[in-house]
Amino acid sequence: QFVQFIKKENGAIVEMSNTEIVSRLLSKNDAIRVGVELIKMGMETEIDVRAAVGMTGAASIERSINLNKQIGETSGVGFTKLGGEFAIVFSSKITKLEGTPAVYDNYLFIDAFDSTQFIEDQGRDRLVEIMNEIKGFIEKDCKGRIEGYREGGDDLIANLPTKDAALRAGIDSSWHALNNGARLRVGIGKSRREAGERAQMADDIKIWNNSPVMVFDLADGTYAYYVPSEFSRAVIEFMQEKTGRVILIFIFVFLVTLIGWNIGYWEFGLVAIVLALIYALTA
């Protein structure tokens, strides 16, 4: 019965014995949800079920062993969240919940950095075009509802059905604007005011000039997503993909500068830097 339910939820059975099942689910949330359902099924037949979720089969088995030590002969599901170990324990049968779930708004506030300068450089029509493209993306692709936007303005506010949709809308909008020469500050909150205040926090998070930043909250705090410029991306990609060349360039410049300094020709260092730049750009 357990195996059939796991397969029904698009899970794959990795290993099975008379008392244990190791399976692979599509996501951590799916695994936790399936674990709770298995506990419910077990309780209906007076069987205690302990489920554990991990990134690998070995991790889930290890977590299940620790869970058994911690909660004993009680039904529960163990998992990790934001770096901590958690468990949901069930001491009685799971009954049908009553009432209605709480519904939270997920407001997204978008504002363009230095829109006056952008209009001087590329014209107001270009800003309108970019903002309309973002507005259309939020409405069509993210199923959002625009609650505040004036044609020709440099900001808008939208209400999204989920926080995931708000995050996607904010990130994709920031990338789209940046690729078209505009930079956005983005805030996500449960109210218009909260979203606007978080967007303003981006002014204090300047890694490089007015870099696009999205500020939002998670379970244990407030976070910011930084959208790197084309130059920053090029530097990061170069360092990630060509680590060997970076090390070689550093050693070359260091040795030539050291030798030049010791023999009284500090200019060697400048020559080495120029040669290193030529090598980095042409290699």
C-alpha cells in the first residue's frame, strides 16, 4: 500500500525490505508531504511510521536512525530546513482539518534607478516600452494583478498569487531591464507599504553603483538578491571557467613584479600587467 502510494506521487522505489522503504521523490516538499500521508495511512491501521527526508538515500537513512533515537516509538517525519534539523511528530490520528487557510498577499514593488538619466540617454518611449514589457510578463506569465502603474511612470506595484511567483517576477524583470540598459530596485512584502520599504532598502545595498537588487523575506530573516552587471558577470564567468588561467596570470605578474623590484626596474610590473591583460582578452 505504501509503495503504491509513493509511485502514485511520481516517486521511485530505490530499496525495500519488510519494514523499510527507501524512495526518491521529485522535491523535498513532495517527500515531506508523502511522508505525512504515509504516517496517516499507518495510523489508520495502528502502525507507527517514521519518515526521514534527505538529499541522498544515505542521508535519509542516517536521519531516520537519529529520528528513531529522538522520538522513539512515535510517528513523525524528519527533515532539514535552512540549515537546521526539524521533525514533525504525530501523537494521535490525523483528522480532517476545519476552517479556512490564511491567505496572504504577495506584493511586488518595482522602481527604476535614476529614471531621469535613463530618459535623457534613451528617451521616455524606451522606458515606457521596458515597463510595459515587464507589466505584460507579470500579468501573463506570473498570473499577477497590476494594482498601481501609470503609463510613462518608472514604478509599478503588483499582487502575485504566491511568493514563488513574486520572486520569479522580480528576478526576471530585473534581468530583462538590465539587459535593456535599465536598473531596478525590487521589494516583496505582504502589503504595499512593506514591498515599497523593502525596495528602498536596495539603496543601502550597493555592491557596485546602483546595481539591481531585490529584497524579500524568508522564514528566518530578510534577504537581498543581487543582479550582477554584464561586466561583473564576465569577470565571474572568467574566474569560474578559467581558474587555471587566472592562477597562471597571477603567478606571472607576481614573479615579474618581484624580480623587477629587486633589480630596480619597477616598470616590469606594469609591463607584466599589460601582457597579462592582452593574454586574458585574446586567449
